Amino acid sequence: MTQPVFRFAPSPNGKLHLGHAFSALLNFRAAEALSGRLLLRMEDIDVVRCTPDYEAGIVEDLTWLGIGWEEPILRQSEHFDDYRAALGKLEELGLVYRAFLTRAEIKRYVAEFEAGSRTWPRDPDGAPLYPGDAAVLSETELAERRKGDAAYALRLDMKAALRELKKPLSWWEGPADCSKAKNASDWYLGREVVADPAAWGDVVLARKETPTSYHLSVVVDDARQGITDVIRGRDIFPATSVHRLLQVLLDLPELRYRHHELVLAEDGQKLSKSNFDTSLQSLRSASVSVQIIESRLLKNP
Ligand code: GLU
């Protein structure tokens, strides 16, 4: 087996919390256990919300946790041209279209649709599937927006994309928590998961002002960095269907995926970057030791 390559890929748009620490530690421990490499990637395509200060905080937190990675750190904001190129390939395949409905227009359309007893389909994150421009806009209005300076999203034509597939889409899903693996071979006891990208509808790949989206940049960079193994939170499990689809369309290698349980707050809620009590920085200043954090996370997530 070739040497496995892991990555930790936070977005520097806030402070890391215990959930990130869990992800980072799992990747670090896995790389150690399997004599692999660990890379660090800043997913900072949102250049307004991501800041150098947050990035510095992440580096500080990881170092405090005793996590080491191979330099250099990859910053997505420095690679917009590559995402544009990947988008270009999908455009050449005829799989991308400009979608002009604003969020408010989609919301209004869905509310009207649901005013009866019908429900409009939603993606795994709970967002309504794109109804299509024609559901809301007249041909004249659409032509106006095309001609004018209207904002738009570049969406994947999901139906057309699925027609490109030569065989059913799936991915390999394995165990994420190495504290439970007795030996290295346990790491490769996985199962095949059937991917369901259609559940996401016409996903956004880029916007007029931003040449990429999370889905597009994550597959481009996992390939660019030669990542073989992804360990990340269970909340991203459904998005893996989209990632597999984009990998096939862009002719990128298939990876092994492992999605870990989420670390929940005391009240059972998902941790968020605005929840300061569990930010690593505040735990650190309250003199909570790394050992305590590690033992809580790795034995009892
Ligand atoms: N940047 C994502 C996050 O901070 C992680 C994406 C991934 O691991 O694929 O949640």
C-alpha cells in the first residue's frame, strides 16, 4: 500500500473548538499509526470572513495540542485560478449553468409552494433544492438579468451530470477513531456506501464574484495534495456524494473516507464557532490541559 496522506482542512473564519480538535487529533494519530503524512489546508475561499488572525489562532491551537504537519500550509485563497480551470472543464462538458434566482426569491417560491399541504424537496443540509429560473422568472426578466449586471450562481446541472456516469457511484467508508483500532489492518475494514448526489439537486459550484465553492475546491485540493485518506466530521458525510460525483466528472482519484462522530455541547447541540466556552483558546486560557482534552475526545467523543 502506498503511504497514506491525511489532511486537516479548517476554515479560518473563527476559533477552533473541541470538535475541530477531535478531527485534527484523529488525523494526526492516524498518520502516526499508519506511518502516513499529515498536511494542513486553510479553506479560506470566503475572503471576507476568513482572516490571517484566525489562521494564526489555528496554528497556535494545533501546536498547543501537539499536532505537527508537513509544511507548507495550502491556502485555498491562493489557488482561485485552479478552481476556475476545474469549473471550465465542467462547463465544457455542458454541466454548468448560470442561476439567477436570489435567496429571497427561492424562499418566496418555496413558501408559496408549501402554502398548500405540499412540501418542497430539501437537500441533506435542509436547504430547498433549486427550483430553476423558469419557475419564478418570465423569459423577459431572465433575458434582462442575463444582459445586465445581475448576480448569479454557477450551478451543476445534476441531471446532466448523472447522465455522464458510466457506473453507479459509491465510496469507501472506514473507521475514523484509531483509539479503537488494535492494529493497522483494522483501519482498512470499511464498507462501500452508495452515493446519492441527486439528493443535493443543482449544487452551487461558484458565484459571479467567487470562482469556487466548498464542494469544488475540496475535490480539487484533495487531488492536488495527493490526499489518500480523509477523516472529517459526520456532518459532511452526505456531501461526500457530491465530492465523489465531481471527482468522476473531473477525472480525479478516488479517496478513502472516514467520518467521525461529532463532539456535542453539554446540551446535546452541535458546537459552533460562536460558542466561546468550547473554543480551544478559552480552554487553554482556563488552564485546561491537553491531556484532559485528549482523553475526553479520544475515549469518549
Ligand atoms: N473546511 C471544512 C470545515 O472546516 C472541512 C472540510 C473537509 O474536511 O472536507 O468544516
